[in-house]
Amino acid sequence: MKCYLCPRLCGADRKTEKGACGMGEAPVAARAALHRWEEPCISGERGSGAVFFSGCPLKCVFCQNTEISRGGFGKEITVSRLREIYEELIAAGAHNINLVSPTHFVPAVLRSLEDPLPVPVVYNSSGYERVETLRMLEGRVQVWLPDCKYSDEMLARRCSAAPGYFDIARAAILEMFRQTGPYRMGEDGLLQSGVVIRHLVLPGQLENSRGVIDWVAETFRPGEVLFSLMSQYIPCGGAADIPGLGRPLSAEEQEEIEEYLFESGIEDGFVQERSAADKSYIPAFDLTGV
């Protein structure tokens, strides 16, 4: 069967060949472990049960997980093993099951979630999604964690070879919100359902960030979604080859975009500290837990 799961619409028969994501049909994972570096309402005290899938339809040039997203490192697993991994993470104390870059493995993910889990399922995504694929997941995902990377069309083309990214991501996020409605927190401060929109600020590209902030502020009312402004950018992958992206975000840039966010009317969410721009926060992709 030809694959049209992601916006690349590559049409590959992934039973016999690799798709635009760089992967075949069977799920491939590079790490499954408690992850304590997500937003506080996801990581909590014990950690999020993060399953890092290999391959990616978007393949940003600056990806911090480039070893698996572009390099393809990982181990092929069965659907039954994927389900076992969820159960092992829950037994270890995971507050939720966090599926990192799962888009190209949605059919396998659906089979792995046929029986509901006792914790929320988090869909951790680049935002580069087809609405049709997201609708397949309705009722199986409780928390959506999409990026909204670009409002700037030329930046999306230059860094991710993804024309139309902003239109695609906006439609995807609206579909995610349709499925969950306004976010809902538990008494323990952990997110039970809803949408957390992430945006990574890129050095020298504050106008791109302003465009994303403006859209979120204009589209959602207070209490509907959470917004996470991320400053963890460090030059990874091929970022050094892109003019202007070979350095971290400056303190002045962070201060300027934080002020813009605070004036935007967005009230619910998180602002990441600059100390997060450190390679020590990048997980070790060593097949732990796989």
C-alpha cells in the first residue's frame, strides 16, 4: 500500500522501500525511558514515558535528534513489543506515554493502542501533519504536543524543505484542538488532555517567532491551549551551514521575544530558560528500553 501519512505524500510502498521519512513500515525506535525535560505539566516529578521513534518526515537541518531523525539509527520492533514498552514505562512510574515523532508509524501506533492505557498518551510532533492522519488517532491521543516552527515561508523552505509549513501546521493544530477541546489539568498539576503548542526561537529570526505568537494569540482564547516558548536552540546537524544559524540565541534576543510574548495576551504556558541550550539535555540514543 502506498504511503500518504505525512504532507510529503511520497507514495512509497513502505513494505518494500523507504519513504520520505527514511523508514520502512515496521516501527523503529532508538530510546524508551523516563524523560524529565518536557514541560512541567508533562514531565511531573517522575518523568514522561518517552518513546523516541527513528526517521522523520520533516528533517529540519538543525534537529537536535539528527542521529535518529536524519541518520536513521534505531532498532526495528514489533507492535507487541511497542505495547510492552508502554507497560514497562508505566511500571517505572511514567506519568504518560510520550510518542516522539510517531507520524510515519501511525498504523502501528494505532494497533499498539487498541486497548486504552491507564495514563494519557502524548503525541509529540513537528506540527508537519496531515489532518487526515490525525483523525485516525481520535480517541487514542489525549495530549497533543505539536511544534509550530515557522510562520516564515522562506525559512521553512530553507531549513526543512517544507513549503507551506505554516498552513499545514495551523490546520493540524486546529484539528488537534477540535479533538481535545480546552486543556484540562489534574489536581496534581499534570496535563490530562489538551494541546501544548511549542515554538523554538531561532537566532536572528525573531520575526518568524512573532508570526507564530500572533497566530496563537489571535486564534485561541485564554484557557484553551498552552504555549511553550523554547530557547534551547544550539547548532546541531547541518545548522552551521545555514547563515545565521551557527550560534545559540543571544540573551538580548530571548529578552525581546519574551517581552513580545508577554504583551501578546497569551496567558497560559511556559518560557524556557536559556540554560536549556546545552547538549547535555539531548538524550542518549543508545537503544535504552527498546
